[in-house]
Amino acid sequence: MNSEVKVGLFVLVGSVLFGTAIFLLGDYSFQKYYTINAEFSDVAGLPDKATVKLSGVGVGKIKKIYLKNDKVIVRLAILEGVKIYRDAHFMVGSTSMIGSKFLQIDQGSAAAGSIKNGDTVKGDDYVPLDRAMAKAVTSLEGLVSDIRGEGRLSRDINEILNNLREVTGNVNELVRNTQPHAEKIAERMDSITAKIDAMLTKTDALVDKVSRGDGVAGALISDTKMKTEVSEAVTNLRDASASVKTVMGRIGGFHTYLRWDYKYEPLARSSKNNFGIKIYPRPGRYYYIGAANMTNLKDKKKGTDYETLNTIDAQLGWDAAAFDIYAGILHGSGGFGVRWKPFYHNSAWDRINVLLEASEFTRNRVIKGRNFNEPRYDSGLDFNVSKYVSAGLRLNDMAEVKRVDYTMRLMFEDKDISYLLGFAGLGTLKK
């Protein structure tokens, strides 16, 4: 091979490599795309070349982001053949609370028609995490101010409290009417217990004499059959004394808490409420039942919301040191959850709670035009401001749509209901 051929091959290979580099670096592609322009007020750091996802599936990329007057225009390159309907929602998504951003499209309905090449659509404004947190803190301050002041929430809470006072008043009246009988029963039980204790003392002394064969009693009941009957009688008396103590412990063993959970979802631009009652029949074990995702279905929808609304929660739970484990019905479907205090032994940080929930294990349905076929996994982080108030963040449905909620919880203990439940629990004891 002569030098001219070598030089020619070298130039050819170099040209091919140079062309390949230009092709790759220039972001060229053999696939065909059509263009859509999305108009936003704020894209909160959405980068160029970011992925475009339709219902969670990549369908294109961002070609350019620029300002036009007071709006931000995001130019999208969408694969040909992918239909996006005119009532679809365009928003800035994130792979996690601190992950990379992408442009999320929630598909609309076919009846609205398809978006064409070159069309401009209006995107849903994205609320950055720092602004959302600031807004949440402001809302929380407003809520506290409203609770202390004379706002609508204050009036609603006062109305609820008045209703609760009326209910507890009725309960108090019921307890007051039954209290004399309960006190008489308790006094009689104390008297019976004292007599039983005295009787047991005398019986033990008698049994001791009988065992030794002393006195007339020893002579009269020296046979084996009589000794067995006396021993059985003593055992029955001891069982009766233990039953009395169990009954008295059952009356005062209940603890009851009323709980209200508030959560706000920025992408759906909607809030929801949970309200229920948490009952501890004994330390370390509780039952919870209540309403979940309560909202007015007639309210105008501002964003796409994939939650199942107005359902129930019903769970059985166990408290064990740093762990709270529960299982049952979670927002209308079977599941379980774990709440963990990672700094349980540190008095300065033991207010932090980590949450993990799993539910809807056989889910396979379409919600708002999107197919959901993965189980639902939620995680969260809470901070206990006090024993009865907490606030935090929650990441919902991590295997599917990854939505962030800002949460707040209020709890207070109702001792009147606890006493009533304990008194009613006497009926469950065997006679």
C-alpha cells in the first residue's frame, strides 16, 4: 500500500469520525418530530434538553426555552405519531423532591381534538419547593392566626367545639346519672375484695391446720376428698378476687384521641382533609377509624388530581418504642404502614418521624386518562411541633405519578369518651 492510499484512508476515517461527532454533539436525530410551544409564567429552573413525558412515558425533548414579553416559552419536540389532546395539562415535574426536572404532560380526552404542529398551549404554573414551603409556612401562620382570631376557620372550629361540648355534656350527664351506681358498685367491690382478703387469710391458716391434722377441723376433714374440696374453694376465691381487679382496670384503661389531617397538593392545586378517632384500649395497641381525602366534589378543578376522594380509613396499630406499625384500610384500599423515629434515643431530634406506606397491591385501572397498574407506595417526613401538632412533607404514589403534599396534623385527647368506652367495655367481660 503506497503512501497516497494511506493518506486517503486516514482522511476518510477522520472525516467519518468528525461527521459522527458533529451529529452527536449537534443533537441530530433520524426520528421525526413536530413542535409545540408551551407558555408558562415560571419554569423554576427547567433545563434545556430535558425530557418530555406524557403520562409518565418519554415522548420527546425540550428544544429551546426563551422569554417573550413577560412569559416563558418552552419549545417542545414531540415524536410524530404521538397524539396530545387540547385539554391536556402541561406542567414542570420532578423525579423526586430534590431530583432533576422534566416537562410532564397529563393527557386530556380525545373529544377535545389533537394539538397540531406549531400550536401554542398554556402550561400550568409550577410552584418551586422553596416558594411552596414559604407559602405553606405562611398558610400555617394564617391558620394559627385564624384559630386565635375571629376568621371563618375559627368560627367553624368553635362550632365544632360547641358541638363536641354538647356531645360531651350529654356524655357527662349520662356518666353523672350512672356514676352513683358505678360508685356503689366500686364501693361494694372494694368491700367484697377486703372481705375476700380477710377470708383468704383465715382460710390459709385453717388449711395449714388441716394439713397438719390439728384441732377438731383436722379430725373432721382428715380424709383426702375433704382436703381437695377445701383447696378448690380457696382457688375459686382467689380467681374471683383477680376478676374484680381486672374489671376495675378495664374501666380506666382506655385513651381516646380525635385527629384532623390537612394536606395540600401543589400540582393538583387542591387540599384535602382526614378526620377520625384513635382509640387505645391498652398501652401499645390502638384502633383508628375515620374519613379520608374529604373534599367537595362540586368544587372547580384547578389541576389534575389522581387521588380517590371521600373514602375511609380503618386500621389496627401497634406502638413499640421507635416504631408505629399499622395495617387495614388506607384511603379506601387494603395496605399497611410504618412510622419510625430514627432519633428515638436523642431528646433533641426525637420529634422527627419517617413514614412509609404501601397499598392497592392489585391496582389496574385508568384514572383521568392514565393507566395505573403498579401498587401505591407513599413516603413522608414529619416534625412534631408538640404532642398534639405536627407538620411535614409527603411523596405520594412513588411508582406512578410522584406527587408532593404539604401536611399538617392536629390531635387532642377526649377523656370523657375514654371513660364512657371503659365503662361500656364492662359488657364485653364474661360473666
